[in-house]
Amino acid sequence: MMQHNYKTQTEKYEFISGQHGGYYRHDFIDHAYLYNLYFPPEAVFTSLKDQIHDIVLNYPIAQDALAGLIGDVIHQPAERIVVGNGAAELIKIISGHISNKLIVPVPSFNEYANAAPADRVVEFPLEFPSFQLDVDKFAAEAIRVKADVAVVVTPNNPTSLLVPKSDLISLAQKLANHDCMLIIDESFLDFVHDPEQTTLENELERYPNIAILKSMSKAYGICGIRIGYMLTANLAFAESVREGVHIWNINGFAEEFLRILPDYRQEFVESCKQVRIDRDNLYKKLCAIPGMTVYKPDANFIFCRLPDHAQSGPELTRRLFIEHNMYIKHCQDKTLPDSSRYVRIASRTEAENCKLVEALVDVIDLNNVEVA
């Protein structure tokens, strides 16, 4: 394992802030990355350890069989499913190779725009300061620019706001006659209060211009295993994405996880309930910070505008790490007005969330707050 000899906490922050993972090696509280802390249960790890010799020594199965394993989890036919090495692999294929003109509301997950050539992506600003998606305006702009792929992340990252199912269906209908596929990223949907009634997975038969993309890392707590999938009833589109995936894109650990996952359905449901409880409690505590604007979350993280008198998001993030060894995500790299005033905070356990709020209060300069 690579060793890092930090002389100061500041040096540690400078290193961590330039990384995209491996955080567990560096001993700090991670309120930046977004995953389910309550899944998988220990029995899953035991099963993987029991199979480790076969997993390591043998080739994993290929795409068609992998799609069948995902299908067993989500109750969908395998021909509708493309399995990726994380959703990022599929995003790269769609944004970088299939789409001729992609449109995405911003702020959002940056990878959709980053994976596309600069002249083939259009960023559509969300309503400010509500950050709601006006689907009528979005559809009109998609049609105007002749987009062949439109992307909506729901709940959105970083805002944690859900786009209503009825709005997404309306959007799909508006785009249907304009040769535009609607990619709906549901990576955080398991954390909404009624995911079974919110997902569009069961609407695909009626809307062949919809494809659902999902990173399993977030909801299932398996960031290191790397599994994502795309689901669509548009078999021609599915095949065009599948052609961009190489034959052994998923390793044996991911395969074995998918094989045993259906046995842990109830544990998964319960884990998401606990995430919602912790998140809602964190939301209430953040709302109590004077001057903080806190957006009511639908995912497992919370989007906040810092008090006007407080330091910037990057400076707050830096001080929180240096003084309290806690890491959150500032939004200066996101496309939104006053981006340096916003932060995204991942919910962890109740105890960790309480300590985070205490640290935020300590770090934010509250001296200028008027006392009633």
C-alpha cells in the first residue's frame, strides 16, 4: 500500500482534495462521497470470502449473462439491460460516442457533460434559486438545439431534488417525435420515500425513448465493486450501447455479488429506510444553523447555501477538514450562479451527522449574526 507521510493536516487536505477515491486509507470522516453505509450486510462479505478462490482464478461471465443477473434483481428481461463497470462506463459510451448533441440541466453530475466533446453538449440552467426543472422549457430547448440525447438526474446531484414522475413522462412525450432519447439517471432513487412508485422502470413499454441509468454503487454501498446498468425497452438503443462495452467489463466479485443480491432484498429495503431517517434528522439540524439555506433532500445527501456572512464553500471545506478532519463537497466546480456559496453534505450515521453539524457551527463565522 502506498504510504503518505503528511507533515501537516493542510498537506493532507491538499492531497485528498485532488483525489477521486481511496479515502478509507487516509483516516478522516467522509461526508463527500455518496453511498449507503448500512448495506451490504456482513453475510455478503462472508459469501464473497468463501468464493474467493473461484472468483480470482476464473474468468467472469460475459454481458448477456450479467444482464440476466441484473434482470433477476430488478425483474426485467435481460435484453433490455446493459451492464457497465459502474454507470461511468455507460455514460462515457452514451455521451462520448453515441450522442451527436446532448443536453443536460445544470447543476448536475458533471460526468455527462465532461464525457462529451465540447461542441456536442448543451447545458440547460435549472430555475434559480429553486433549482427545479421546468420540463416545458427543457423540452423546447432540446428540440431547438436538435438534441438526440437529453439527460435528467433524479434525485439530482448536487441538489438532492427529485423531478416528479409525471414531469418526466410529459418530457418523454414531448421529445418522442424529435428522435431524442431521454436518459433518466435514477442512481439515488432508492432513497426517496416511495421508490417503487417513483421509478420509471415499469413505464418503459409505453415510452421507448426512455432509458434508465443506474449506478448500483450509491444505493448498495459497493463503490469498490463497480456495477452500473442501463435499462430500456428500445432494443436498438440498448444494442448500440452494448456494442461499446468490452466482453469482460465486470469482474468476478461483481458477478458473485449480483448472484447473491436477491437473497438480501429485505435487508436492502431496511438499509434504505435507515438512510432516510438519518438524512431527515440531519436536514432538521442543518436548518437550525442561522442563515443557512437548506434544500429539502430526496437523496442521501443535502444541498446547502452558506450564510451570506460565512466564508466561501471552498474555504469552509478546507477549514472543516483541517480543524475537524471532516470532508464535505463544495460546489465551486458546478455550473450554477454563486457556485462558491454552495456545499453538498453526504449523510452518515446519526452520531457522525451530529458531530458534523457541531463542527460546521464551529467553523462558520457566526460573529456577524444579529441576536434578537
